[in-house]
Amino acid sequence: MKNSMELEIPGGHIELPHLPPIEVAGVTFDLSISKHVFFLLLAALVVTIVAVYAARKNQKNKVPSGFANLVEIFVLFIRDEVALPTMGKGGIKYLPFLLTTFFFILVMNLAGLVPYGATSTSNVSVTAGLAFVAFIMIQVTAIRAQGLKHYLAHLTGGVHWALWPIMIPVEILGLFTKPFALCMRLFANMTGGHIVLLALVGLILLFQSAAVAPLSILFGVGINMLELFVALLQAYIFTMLTALFMGFGMQPEHGDEHAEGAR
């Protein structure tokens, strides 16, 4: 769970490369690859390979089978149960983004369940980056659907112009609460399971008795199985909420109502 500059392997560890820091406008950025960054990049590579492999398999065979069929099940689920219900037919063009988000988060979540692996989504910087990308897509979707004029009118909240100095900051703050909730929800859920697992294993050291070990291991296995479900669930929830927020922005009637109320 803890981030570090090395990878644990059987019998030792591997030091990750340290890159020289970069200074921009007086702020120093350390671009060295940490363990969480390594597994983040590894997750991106795995998603790319899986997507290319499944796409080629589906091109060769009209009826997908095996692993390609499993991938298609997830693709159809995100399309039929996430994109279409929240955004309508207009959500089909955003399906690649939603699928990338889902599979990317899912692989990062599952990486922590592999021996010597790490869950990148237990790092708040990673979830903040995912939430920032979601925030950009939510605003882009709203502007494309409503037009820039109606989008800006929405920030007035439909109140008299004299109240705009109060309402506009409140509406802008409201725009950031959605990605903040996405960030903290994913971070807290993926961190919580590891803490519980660590606490259960720590009972053996706390009581300093081998008699506690079977019970701790049994509960630990149960928590591991639960984390497998949580990894899938949290990837779905993050994707679902992102699609839902994008769908809200694709409803131009809200922009019209606010624009009329501001007149």
C-alpha cells in the first residue's frame, strides 16, 4: 500500500530510476518513477494490449469467443447500462472514454491483489489525476451539447443579475465538488481494504501467539475476496458517476431555463 522508490521481488527489491527534478516558475517537480507510477504505467500497457488483442480477435471472428468474448461482455455492459441510460444515444461517441476509464481503474485496482503488486488508486494523487480528466470531459461535454453561451448562463443559476457575484462563485465551486467526490471516494475505498487487511495480519504480532494466526489468515482471505469485488465495483461506480455528470451537462434545457431566469 505504501508508495516507495523500489519494487519488491522475491528475495529482494529493485531500485526504480531517479530522474532529475524540474523547476517551473519556482516550483520543483520530481518526475522520478515511484512504485505507484510504475504500476499505473503497467496498467496502461495492460489495457492497451488487452484492447488491441480483443479488437483483432473480434475482427477475425464474427462471433467472439474466449477472452475476447469476456472483454465484449464488459464493453456491452458499459454501453447498455452506463452510457445509454445516462447520456442517451449521444453517449455512444463518449463510449471509448468511458471504457478506457473503466478498464484502466479496474486493472490498477486489481494490481494490488497480485503478490508484490501495488494499488495505484490507493494514492490520492492518482485518483486526483483521474478526477481531473473526468472534470475536463464533463465540462467539454456540457459545452459541446449546450453551446458556450448556454453553458456560461448556467453559471448564473437563473437568478437576478444583482446576485451574480454570489451565485457565480457558488456554481463554480459546485463544478469542482463532483470531481472531488470522485477522487476521495475511489481513494478511500481502495485504501480502506488494505488497512483492514494489514490490521488483521497485525493481530498475530500484537498477541504474539501462533494460535491467532489461523483466524487472522482466514479473515484475511475473506477480506481479499471482498477486495476483488470492491475493485470491480469501484471501477464501475467511478465510470457510472462520470457518465452521469456528463449526462447532466448534455441536457441543454437546463441552460435555457437558467438563461431565461437571468433575463
